[in-house]
Amino acid sequence: SEDNSAPKAPTNLKQVEETAELITITWKKVSGSDIDYFVYVDGVHVKDTKDTKCKLEKDGLFADKNTVKITVVAGRNGKRSGHSNVLTLIDNSNQGGGDTEDDE
């Protein structure tokens, strides 16, 4: 029978790798077939994948801020889950290198 219910939200979203250019995130597979995953950065949809991992370009993530909140939503047959746990990513590459002086 075709399962038309919305999938459950992804869980265990976490960062697993970081290079100079990329941050790799993974999450736990959601049960069900034909699940699509939608990656959000600060609430904005940025990427789709069928995999349970995703590489994010740091240039894009940290273009104008040094902290971003990542969530992942699962989808199937047009139905969307809620958001996963929130993963906060911090840009460690340019400490003190910004052009904003707002040290508390």
C-alpha cells in the first residue's frame, strides 16, 4: 500500500568533517522509501539530496555572518516532515578577521 503520510523529521543532524572550503553534515536516515531531504540554512532552503549527508560550502554559509543554524526536512510524495534538530555551525577560519568591531 502506498504510504501517503508525511515522513518523520530527520534526527541526529551533526557535522562530521570540515576542510578549508567545505563542511560535511550527516543525519539519520528516515524510514520509508523515496525520501528526499531538504537542507535549510537559517530557515532558507538551500539544497536537496537523497543522501543522508551533504557538503556545504563555507563561502556560502559564512558570506555575511559567522554562525549559521542548519536543519534538515524530509519529504515524500510532496509531504514534508518538520525540521530536524538544529545544528549550529561556526566559522573558525577567520577569527578576528572580519570588518566588524563589535567585541562585547
